[in-house]
Amino acid sequence: MKIYSYILLVLFCFLVSCKDDEAARLQANAKDAKKNEQIFASIDKAWNFNPQPMNPTVVTMIQNWSEWRLFMTELQQKPKSSIGAFQQKARTLSQKAMNLNNNIPAAFDKPEIKSRIMTLITKVRSLDLFINLNQIQEQKVIKLIPEINEELASLQSQMDEIVRKSQIRLEEGEAEMLRSLAKDSLQKPQSEPGNLPKPSNSTQQGGIVPTLNPKQKSQ
């Protein structure tokens, strides 16, 4: 009888413990869900990427740079559903950003462009890291968003600067060519009416001067 009582007591304690564990799990899940909702709301509010309008000449020069186009398209599509959607977006952006090193147009394949691309990649990968940790680093994620905007603006500005300088060099080259042509034109000798060669004594206008008759000479 005592054995049965002991068994029943053990079962009762086990059931109570299970219920307590389940209640604790439900409470923890509810707490995590509420925290994720708060994180989602905070990141959703801060997640605003604003690429600057680009010079039409630059747009033409990068129209075949598919890696840039894919990155910019991905950047401007904002997640909406959950914090998980933001985490997936950050992973995708990190991959697209790393691809920017590929197929850079020849006019922009310069150290000053590549260095800015690497800085942009570093910022985007940091965003991916902090938002995908088990404990999301909310404040670090929020801080990185305007920093990515700044690096993107710096990259776009450098593209504009390269185009501007190339146009200045082209204009200077055209001006130098025009000056050279004008100089050659001034130095080229020109014929004047007073400098025309005089006809010889043996010729007149209309042909050779006729010789005198020998008989006339003797007279």
C-alpha cells in the first residue's frame, strides 16, 4: 500500500513538474515573440535605403553592369512580413554586394571605385551578421543602415566625379585642337597680288614678242 502511495506521489510530482515546464516554455515563447515584434517594428522603421539620383551619363555607362543593377534592385525592395524576412534580405544583400567586384565597367575599374565598393561590402556584411545572430543586435543593425546609405552615396559621387573629369579632359582636348588649327592657319604663307612674279621681257600678254625683220634691222 505504501508502495502504491509512493508511486502515485511520484507520478503526481512528475505531472506537476511537466505542467510547470510547459507553462514556463509558453511564457518564454510569448516573451520572445513580444521581443521579436518590438525588434521588427524598430528595424522596419529604420530600414530605409535611399540611393541618390544618378548622372544620365553614368547610367548609360553602367547599363550592362548587371551586378550593380541586381544589388540596387534588391536594396530597394523592403521586407514587410516578419523579422525573418529582414534576416533573409540581409543575407541576399550580402551576396549581391560581394558580386559588385565582378564586371566593373572599364571607365570605373579604378582603385578609388574598388576601395569604395569594398567599404560598402563590409557594411552590408556587418548588417547580415548582426541581424542573423541568435540575439539580434538591434541597435547595431539600425546604426548600420544610414552608414550603408553614406557609403553608397560616396560610391555614386565618385562615379560622377570620374565622368566629370573625363568630360573636362575632352573639352580641353577639343580646345587645344582648335588652337592648334588656328595657329597653323596663321603661319601658312598667303599669296598677295604685289608678290606675283613679273612676266619676262621676251613675253607679253597674249604670247611671245615677235622678232623684227632682219631687213628692217639693216636699215
